[in-house]
Amino acid sequence: MRRIHKISMIAVAVIVVLAIIGYIVIRSFLTPERIRRIAQQIATEALQYPVEIGETRLNVGFRISIGVDEVTIVNPEGFRDRPMLEIEKTALNINLLPLLRRKVVIGSIDATRAILNVEKNREGEMNIAVLIPKDMKGPGWNISLSKVRVRNSRFHYYNAPAKEEYRLSDINQDIDFRKNRISVAGSQKVAVPKTDVLPALGITISNSVIYDTLSKDVIIDNLTADIPHVTVHVNGTIEKGKDLKLAGDISAKDLAKLRELLPDRYKMRKLSGRMKTNFSILGTTSEPKIEGTCSMEGIVIMTEEMERAIENVSATFSFNRTSLNDIDMRGNLGRTEFKIKGAVSALNTREPMFDISAMVEGDLRDFESLTAEMKDVKLKGDISGKIALKGTMKKPRYSGDLSIRSAEIDGIGFAKPLSDLNIRGTMQHDALRINECRGRIGKSDISLTGTVSNFGKPIIRLNNRSKLIDLDEMLPKGEPARSSSGKGMGVTIHGTVNIAKLIGMDMEFTNVNSDFSYVDGIVDLKDCRAQTYGGQVAFDFYYNANSPEPYRIDARMTGVQAQKITQRFLKFDRLKGSLSGVVDMSGTGLDKRSVQSNTSGVGNLRVVNGEFDNFGFFVKLLSWMGLQGQNTVRFSNFNSGFRIANGRATVDDWTISSQIGDFLTRGSIGLNGTVDLQIAITLTQQNSAKVKRYHGDWIFFTDKEGRTVVDVLATGGFDAPRFRLDTERIKERIGGKIKSEFKKKTKDFESKIKDILKGIK
């Protein structure tokens, strides 16, 4: 025991002596001047580029390290005025035994708070090109490096031509050198700048990678990127630097947190659910092959334009670089369920190919308020359909069928709901062919066929045949009520109309045929032809269901019963005969009261082979002239030009060729019964004689044919008119200043009406 103790004491003494001797040797060999020289040689001979070094120091303990503070490498000329590399502290850890052979062998390097700025200038040159690795050997020393540690460091890359910047921060990496293997493990944060597609992102990357310098193999034990709320993980190998055998996964446990990552044009009001993707990357670095599967569960989607969310969406599909396969997606909008199956190929081209089938089954109520434009539209009824899509989005080919049963739609511009709606359609190529569409609006029936194209903003072409259409039930009364009219549908409709009987607005038409269009709530009928009041009528009709724009009716009539039409619009039922003419009207309401108070318009009318039957104004006028007992005034033609302003009619001119004589009238006749007229009456020879005998003291102008012309001023009202001679015009007529005015005015009327009525029959 004493012997062992003695030997131990001797060993300790030897170790202490050797340590003292080693310390003396190290201190004598690694003088401050030699330390600085070693650091300077390592930097300058290895890089062959100016390096600024701060203070150096030697730390001797169980290990020996050389500390270097504030290492700086300036940027080359032609780059930004900032250091290319800054290292706050560097430690070179030196192996002890080689020092006894007067050799410096650096086992590891520790770099703390390093900043590396990599830059490409406008000429496409890289600043780090000056840092070309060299053989780090010199007389009396060499480097055998086994580890490099980087702590709390940063990396900054700036691309001047592209104006791009990328930053890595919090870089903590351990780089180990073991024979022919280099292993790198650690983590860093990447700052990705904002783009048109993505907002600015902060990504944390952790890695554990081994590189074999002989085989060129890269072994990825772990490569994980933590993007906000999304994790991407990859592992595997890259054999010989080119053959890929990688696997990975992408997971997002809460898609709601991804809303902030979406571009502005894809912003969501609601987004939630889970997503998991597994993938493999095979092939080579030049021709990688990516395959994988993706699953989504509990997805809720609601875009900025939507007022209701699509819910309970689940989906699975497989994918590769060029296609999505085995798509199986399902979800619901309220009680309406949908299913989607199929594939999408040619994703690497500008024209992906679709082979998709979709099924929908549910209730139209679920589509109420789906978008802001539909917030006032009320829907109900059953909807079902099976649709297949093949081809590209530019050249789609559709097939399948769609059915809507027992539906009701309210709030699309009609006074009453569209009810009992049944639609049966077939998808063909790029359009929906409507095989049947039947419904009712009050008593009005609708029966049409047609097509629907451009499903983004539908364009509908329809051919409608109806037995009865009642405008009073279809068009809103006065100011539209929000619940029954709202905005027009955001669709475009063109087509033709054939209506056996059209009623409303105190009118009745039969055999109505017209072309029409409906664009965003605006109804526009062109060249509508029909029979009414015993004659033919053609008109154009414009109406904006959105308001406040007024309706417009431009009508052309021939052979219409004058009594019925004048009674309808002028409250005047004493005129009989066959009426033709042109009337252009506008107003802000289509009910009877609105038409009478708000209608404005202009027109020219002609009545032939008619009579004024007991028309009080004429009876009193003729009696005042001395022609008593003329209760019925028959005429061969009666021409009238008139204006209507806010429900008040003004008759600008009359010309009447009758058995009494020729009447030419100017002035106004209000709907309230007031008159203010200038009347020139050219009497027949027989009636001229009667008037002269009755008014022997009057001065009359008599034409070459012996016909007397009487100029009269009429004021007051239709019921109690007041008459007096227009002495000024009589003087002008006798003086020859007024010539052939009746014939000229008659020809003007005939030419106006003749040109407009061409082709009406």
C-alpha cells in the first residue's frame, strides 16, 4: 500500500513537472507576436485578400486557444460601402501535442456574431469571388481542422439587378470534419421579402446534413422549415450528388392562421381546417420526380365576395410534378351537398387539362345571400345535378344534367315572385341547354327553352312562349320594395318572346312577338309587334328594374281604334276612326296612376274615316259660328301632333278635313280641360254662305274657290269655351301674308307618319 502511494506521488510529480515544462514551452513558442503572425498568415495566405484583425490573445488551460477580436474583410471595389465579413470574436482551438513538435495544429474554430454580406452587383459579379480557398500551409505550421462552430451570426444576400434581398439571422451551426465526411447541424432564421404572391415571411430552418467528400453523397438526417403555421420536413439522401432519394411531409394544423399569408386577391373572410401532405422526391437533380398524397379535413372556406361559407370540406388526392390524380372532394353549403372527383393534368403548361365530375344535391335556399349581389334575392326549391368537365379552361367540354324542381325566386326585379319553377337542362360542350323551363309570375305563365354559356358571368339565350303575361303583376308598383325587387340578376339574357295575350297598364295585346334582352336588371325589347285595339302596333320597350332610370316606350300604330287609345291615354272618348301614328313616351312608374301623372312623351297621330261624336267643344264652336245642330262631325282625315309633359298633354297642331270644312288648330289642350287655341276654319261653300248670312257684319277672307276662312281664338275650358275672332290673323290673311298653311301642314303630317310606319304591317 505504501508502495502504491509512493508510485502515485511520483506520477503526480511527473505530470506537474511536465505541465510546467509544457506551459513554459507554449509560452515561449506562442508569443503574442507569433500569435498575431499565425492569425495574419492564416487570413492573408488563405484568402490572399486584405484582412483587418483586432486584438489577439492566448488562453492556456486544459486546452489552448487563440482569441482574435474584430475580424473585418472589406467589400471589393464596385460593391456597396459595407464590410463583406465582420466577426466580433474568433477562437482558434489548438491541439497540445503537436506543439511539442513545434507545429501549430488548429483543431476547431469558433466564430461568434459573424456577419457575412454576399452581394451581386449590376454587372452580375459576386463580391465573394475574391475569397478563393487556398492551401493553408506555411513553414513551421499547418492546420488540421476538425470542427467549426458558428454562433449568433447573420447572412445577408443582395441582388442588385433583381433588387432582391434575403436575410438569415440567428445562425447557429456546428460543422464537423471526420476523415472524408463533413457534417453540418444547427438552425437559422430566413427572412423572405414580400412578393406579389406572398407577404414577407420569417422561416426557421433546422438541419442535420452529412456530406461525403469521396462518394459525393449528401445524407439529410433532418431538414425542417417552420413557416408560420406550416411545417415542412425532408430527409433522405442525394447519392453521388445527383440521384435523389428524399421523402418529406407538409402539415398545417390550423388553416385559419394561414389567412394572413394569402395574397390580397385571394383573401378569405373565413378559412379553417387541417392539411397533411406526404411526398417523395426521386430521379436526379436535373430531372426530379415528385410524387405524393394530400388530405384535408374540416375545411371551411368563405371568400371576400361570399356572404356564406362552404363547410365540412374534406379532400384527398395524389400528385406529381405535372398532375393531380384521384381527387375525391366533398362538402356542403348549408344543406346542399357536393362531391367532386377526377384529375387535373399538364400542370406544367399554361393550359392544364381537366377530367372532373361533380355532383350537387340540395336546396336553393342555401344559395341565398351567397354573394352581396344576391343578398335581396329569396330562393327555395330543390336542385340536383351531375356535371363532367373535360378539356382546358379555354376550351372546356361539359356533359351532364341539371334539375331545379318546385322552385320560387323573389327579388330579381318582378312585382311578384317567380313560382312553380321547374328547370331541366343538359350540359353540352361549353353550354347548358335548357330543355324545359316552366314557371309563373302571378297569373303569367313562362315556358321557354334556350342555352346558358360563359358560366363566370352567364349569358343566357331564351325562346319563350306564354299564353298570358300580366305586366301589372310582373313590374313593380311605383318605388320598388326591397323585398320584392332588389337589384337585377347579374346575368345577360337575350331571346325571343311569343305571347298569346299580354295585358296590363289598362291595355291588352295579342299575338305579341319580340326580341328582348335582360342585362343586370335592365329589360330591353326591340321591334315588338302585336295586335291591339283592332289594329297593329310595333314598339320598343326599355325598363330598368334597379331604378331610378325611367322606362321608355316608342310605339308605332296602324289601324287602331281611335276611341279606345285616346280614352286610355287622354281620357277622351269622343273620337272614332282608324288611327295610325307614332308615340314616344317615358315615365317612372308603370301603374295607371303613375302613367297619368308621370308620363312624358311626344307623338304624331292620324285618324281616317272617323267622326267627333257629340264633342261638346265642336258643337259649341259651330253653334257660335251659326252652324247649329252639328252634333256629329265626320271627317276623312284628322292629323295631330302632341306633347305630354309630366302627365299633361299639349296639342301643338290639328288638321281636320271634314264635311264642315278644313280645321287648322294651334295651341294647347291640357288634360285638366283648359284650352288656349288658334283655329283657322276653311268652310265649304255651302257652310260659308250660312256663316256669312248669320254674321253679316263680320269681315271674312274668301279664297279663289269661294270658301270662307274664319280665324278664331278659343280660351277657357272644354266644357265652357269662350270664342272670339282673331282679328290680327284676319288682317294678315286679307293682306296676303298667310297662304296655303292648311295644305302645307297636312303634307308635313303625312310625311312624318308615312316614313315611320314603313314595314309595320
